[in-house]
Amino acid sequence: MEAKPWRDRVLHEEELVEQLQLQVSQSAKRRAEALLDGVAELGTVAEVARALGRSWNAVDKAIKKNGPDRSGPDTTE
């Protein structure tokens, strides 16, 4: 059995990378939403960070980078 040509292998791997990047992005958004739920429950980013054993700065950045856009109107109501 012959190996696939290198061009086909490269294209296949590029497709996989694209899929993985999409999954990482979606996961980061879900994580940010969960962190926001933690803030709602515990009261502050610092409390969430303490509960997870992380720095408040890391939690805050994750929320700001991947959380829902708070600048526009809430369209879920």
C-alpha cells in the first residue's frame, strides 16, 4: 500500500488544524461563560480565581478575551 502524496497529507493536516482551532475557540467561549457564572455565584473574579487556584488576572483576562460582548444590547430577553 502506497503512502498518500505529501500534498494530500499537508491538506489533510491543515483541515485538522482548522477544526482544532475552531474547537479551541468554542471551548474558550464556554469556559468564559462558566467563569462568569462563577463570578455571579461567588461575587468577584478574585473569589473565582481562589476557588480554582488561579490568579485573578488569568481569570479576568479569560473573561475579557472570550466572554460575551457586553457593549451591545442583550438580545436574549
